[in-house]
Amino acid sequence: MTTPAVPAPPSSTYRLQVRAGFTLDDAAALVDYLSDLGVGAVYLSPLLTSTQGSDHGYDVTDPTTLDAARGGEEGWAHLVEAARAAGLGLVLDIVPNHLGVAAAHENPAWWGVLAEGQDSPYARWFDIDWSTAPLRIPVLGDEVGEDELQVVAVDGGHEIRYHEHRYPVAEGSYTEGDPVQDVLDRQHYRLVGWRKAGTELNYRRFFAVADLAGLRVEDEAVFDATHARVAQMVAEDQLVGIRVDHPDGLVDPATYFERLRALAPQGWLIGEKILEPGEELPDWPVQGTSGYDAMTEVGQAFVSPVTETAFTELYAELTGDRQTMHEAVLAGKRHVVATLFGSELRRIAALAPELDAGEVSTALGELACRFRVYRSYLPDGVADLDAALEAASQDPAVARTLEALSARLHDPEDELARRVQQLSGAVMAKGTEDTAYYRQARFVALNEVGGDPDTFGVEPEQFHAAQARRQERLPESMTALSTHDTKRGEDVRARLAVLSEVPQAWERFVRHFLEHAGLPREGVADRAFGYFLAQTLVGAGRIERERLHAYAEKAMREASASTSWDSPDERFESAVHAAVDAAYDDPSVADDLARLLTLVEQPGWSNALGQKLVQLTMPGVPDVYQGTELWEDSLVDPDNRRPVDFEVRRAMLASDADPVVDGSGAAKLRVVRETLRLRRDRPELFTGYTPVQASGPAAQHLLAFDRGGVTSCVTRLPLTLAEAGGWRGTTLRTGPVTDLLTGRELEGEVSLDELLGRLPVALLVAR
């Protein structure tokens, strides 16, 4: 692992989702609160100009300017000034893989390509197969009315309009009165049906999103042009760090990061690289990942491994789904290869004209499905490639094709190998997190981005071993519990983890739910999704009904089992929405849910506090996602981008009242405040990692570690602990310390009843 000779990273980060409703000026006004909270750097969502109305900013349309709707240059100047005055750094999320092209007229580079084709100075920006020109734009509906396509006069020329969509008319390609179809036939692009995105496109997309066109940042001139505004920020000493979105989509991530390191030699560089179990971060000049690996390590420590068999058997009995997650992922990958990635396979197959195109597509599609990791990074990752080749070669026909292509697949300079690497990452992401994790519902607390659902909880010893490796290899990597991409908020997962302690209570509820509200219902059947929905109700709790309906719609369509985005099944979706309503309106179901929620509430809070303290103090640079200093009940985006009430948080932060573990979240705020301040003010206390063991009958319920002067102590499996009679004399030996969370001074053989009696967590600092 390369460790650049750069200044220390920020002590922590706090992620803000900047948008029209929360601008850079709003962020500047929040700096005093973040400083008081103890934050080291403000971590900002993408700020470059994006599609108008975009709530996330990942659909950048002009990488050379700051988004006016998000505050623009003036707002940026205000934030830079406020952050400097408060001693906070700024970390920026950037998007090098693609640009947003949904509104062509908002993207100068894309507009130029549409208007001038290969002669455009921007033609080299985009990953377009010009050998199959014209460029195909999948926008037309299944039926196009006679007047839906029009040629419209504008200043300096003409445009083609299709509803809200605008496209340029090439110079000299229109004469007054020409039929619109004739004009279209003269352009450098063709408008095609939206359903052809998966089969006939000739430009690379982000995953399967046709509105996001792939960039060729492997071209140094394109890199320079698309990073010019970020380079200016670095040159003006405005950024302490950069987070890079989706490096797996790039042709050559290693070279990209080398160029980025040259651009920002003193910066803290983080890549959104999702590591599979046992996978190591490639030897890139970065400090680490964006934290999904840490999220998995933390979450698993609060799940009881002893109930895995009970959960597996119950799920299989009630749903009929006996697949392992590994099998579900393979099925999910095959599904997305068959339905989403035909355009990519068609383009790759054309690189091997000596072979049958259909056989090449089939073989390379299966190869992409068989990678255990997102992709190889040739010449690194050859073992992963070889393992995928072996697994994919079970079919003799596939084996023959792959054998013929093997030498090329191993050649890092071969275009075919490069595109297969890009494809396998996209297939992994869409087939796993966006398909299988919505289908296989044995225990959805584990079905998270970068998760490991085949592992059902870990013991403290396994957690400690993972942290020792992290301290050795990734001591400056970001750690996280929630992000803008997580499938469910951190405290939703904390509440769900309690179910692993109460399998009988869970069984009673889910049987009742499936019988009275689940699926089959109203003539449709998808018991696995009903099981998935029942867990969601427990994890989210009594959130607003509208939020749960929106989540259910996204989840069932992502699963693509009984309905889908492309072909919604109205009868099935109505049944799902009726099941959601039953949780609120059917007294039998609502009362049963309320009883289970009461059971998991207190231990869920304990888990939430425990995993928060662990994440904030484990090796790495902790990120706090906006608002998660209080309880977090968010579900998948856009639910997790809802506005945050910072005034409530300001008022609570100003209070010095003793924290109580209740619905206010004050205890969690105390944990965040004290830990972030300590990391900022005394970084020398966080330089090592040593497991700390308790003595006594309940020792396994304590997860504790010393970072070099500060010791974190948290309760794990709190309900099981309580049912066994509590700590029962279990003790922890310590020198003279102060618990920063309660202010108590302790020394010697300390009873865990005393240490963790007021709060289920403790943060001990040597006196």
C-alpha cells in the first residue's frame, strides 16, 4: 500500500449534501456548529454544475464551473472564508467517470458533440464508438405522435425538440420546410426508443444509466480539461482532501490516481472503492476508501452469530427461497447482464470479429458474472481474473470462447481486456446491491453496499483482527456508518441487529405479517419481498407512511422479481402498497408491530451508540453523514437526502445536561461531540490498536480497544446480556481514567455494571 508523504488527514469529516435547498451559503452558516461539534473537515457532495434540479450533483454537466443553484462562486468563497476562520478543512467529492446528458442543452461538451460529431473538439471527451456512428440517444417513447418531434428556430440556428428535450441541428442540415425526420437523418446523432438503451447504445454509460455518459479521463487532455476547476481549488489551498466517485468505472484507475496525486500532492485522497471480503485496496497513491469496508466490520460486531441457523431455516420455510446470498448474487448478475448490459457486450464483442458475436457476448457476460470482486486492475488482479475464467468455463461452449480470448483478457493494453474490466464492476454493482440485495432477504441488516451477507455476525476476536489489519494497512482511510448511497440508515441497521438476538419474537411477527398483510396478497405472490418488507418495518420504525411507500416502490422495482422500472406490474405493486398500509391501519398487524418495536427500541439505541463510538474511534478517519449525530431512521436515497433540522441540533449541542438514552438522541450527540473533539484536540491518542479484554461471565458482551491512550468500551448483544442477568460481576482493569461521556473518574478493577450503568458505552482517557 503506497503511503504518500503528505500532511496528516483531517481528524474527521462531516458530509453535507449541498443542493438548491441547502446551498454553500447555508453550509458556511453551519461552520460554527460543525466546529463546536468537533469536526475536522467539511466533506461536500459534488459542487460542479449539474443538471438543473439535481438533488445529488453526480450528474455534472459542466465540470469547469461551480453550480449556481448550489451557491456558485460567491457561495464557495463564503464557505472557504468561514472554514478557514474556524480552522476547518474542506473535502470535495468529484465525479471523473461521467457527465450528465439528460438535458443536452445544459452540457456544453455533449451539445458540441451532438452538433459537430467527430469534428467537435469535445468528441475525445466521451467514450463513444464512432465506428458505429451516428450517436444513438435513447429518449423516444414507445409511440411517437406526429407533432411530438419539431424543428424550432432559436437564436443563431435551429433545434430539434421532443417534449422537454432539446437537440442541436448541425449547421447547413436544415432548410425551411424540411420534414423533421429528414432533418434528424442528417444529424450526427439519432433519437431512438428508450428501451434500446440496453441493446443498441454506442457510448459508455455509468452502470446502466443512459443519462450519464462515460468520460475518457485516460486521455490526459480530457483529464486536464475536466479537472481544471478542481485544480484551481487545490492551487488556491482551498481543499485538504478529495473523494473520487466510482474509480472502478475508469479504464485505468491507477494512472488516474497518479495524475490526481500530481494535481494534489498534499491532499488526502480517498477512492470510492468497494472491497469484497478478503480483497485488498490496489496499490494506488491514495490514503484509502470511502468507508464501506469499515461499515461492514462495525455492523457485523453487533449481530449475534449463534442465531444464523434459525434465521436461515425460518427464511427458507416462509419464503421458499433456499438460495445462499452467493447464489442470489450470481442470479442477480445474470439478470442484469441479460436485461441491462447488451449494449456494452455488443461493443466488446465487436473487438473480436473473428469469433461469433453472440458466443462472445454470452461468454464475456458469464465471465463478468463470475468475478468475486468488482474487477481486476491488470496487471494486478490476475488471480481474480483466472478464478472468474475457471468458474465461467463450466459450460463447454463458453469455455472454448474464453480460451480463445484468454491471452487478450490478460493483456492490460488490450482494448477488450480494458472493457471487460469496466463491465465486470458495473455488473457486480447492479447485480448485487441493486438486485440481489433486494431479492434475498434472510437478514437485510447485512444487505448493504460493500456488505458481506453470507457472514452472519462476528465475535470480538474477529473484529479486533480486522482492526489490526486496518491499522497496519489503512490507518488514514475513511470510515463510515451512513452515506448518500447506503440502503438503510445506520440506526435502522442497529435496530435490525437486535432481531438476531430475538429469533422467536421475530418469527412470531413475520409469520403474522405474512399471513395478514404480506405477499401472497390479492392474487399475487412474492413471499421473499414480503419478508423483506417486514424487516424494513422493524428497522425503520413508525416513520411517515409516505416515506415507506416511496421506499417500497423503489425496493420492489430494483429487485426486478415481480415488477420492474421498465415494466411495472400494477397488481403486484398495489398489493405491496396495501401491505404497507396494513402496518399502519390494520389493528392486528399494527399492534403486533408495535410490540416488536417496543422490544427492540432500547437495545437498538444501545447498538446505535455502540457502533457509532466504534466507528468514530477505530483506525481511520471517521465521517459523520449529515444529521446522524442524532438517531437516523433513513432508508435508501432519496430518503437519506431529506433536509436536516440543524437548529434542533444546535440547541441540543449547547446543552450540558447529562445524556439520557431516549428518543431525543441526546446520548448519541454526546458520543459524537466528545469523540470528535478528542480526535481533533489530541490526535496522539489515536495512533495504535490494542484489544482490551474484560474478565467475567459476560466478557464477550464487551467490545473494547485502546487506540494509544484512549479506550472505547461498548456493549454488544445487549438484549441477550440483559436476559442472562446483566454483567454479573464482569470487570475491566484500568489505570486512572476519565469517562468523557459521563465525566466519571475510574481506576482499578472496575465493574462493568458501574462503567456502563448510565450509558451502554464509555470513552476512557488516561488522567
